[in-house]
Amino acid sequence: MSVDQATVRRIAHLARIAVRDDEVPHLQDELNAILAFVEELSAVDVSGVEPMTSVIPMRLPLRPDVVTDHAGADVVTANAPSSEDHFYVVPKVVE
């Protein structure tokens, strides 16, 4: 796949990047080089390679999903500018 100058301008427009006319050929070459590299990567055989979350084998730490700090509604809403019946009171924003 190769990128033409019209495509470079379109990408720049979508990315909201100002590109001068003299910069377009250079960007076209760079985008074509990136796409060529991606095509090289797609030629690599990765069958049998498991997805990984890290470059070193490790197990992610897990913790039990339990409530550990429940101070109560009075404590939680104590710093609120306005509260009523343990709820925050906020100004109406939708009519």
C-alpha cells in the first residue's frame, strides 16, 4: 500500500495538523516507510506465541474484592458544600 499526496493532505486535515505544500512529499515518504515496516511485521510467523502482559513472566497480584473502609454516609458527605439525607445536593443543570 502506498500513500499519495492527496491522502497525506487528508490525514493532516483529519489530525488537524497544518502542513505546508513543501512538506507533503517528505511526509508521504515517511508514511510509506511506516506502512512498509508494518507489512514486514505482518510477514512474521507468530503462530504458537501466546499473548503476554509483560516481557518477563510474572503473575499479576490479585486481592479479594471486599469493602475495607466504610466510614459511613455522615463522614463521606461531611465536606460537601451541601447535602441532604446523606446525598450530595448539586444545582440542576438539565431543564
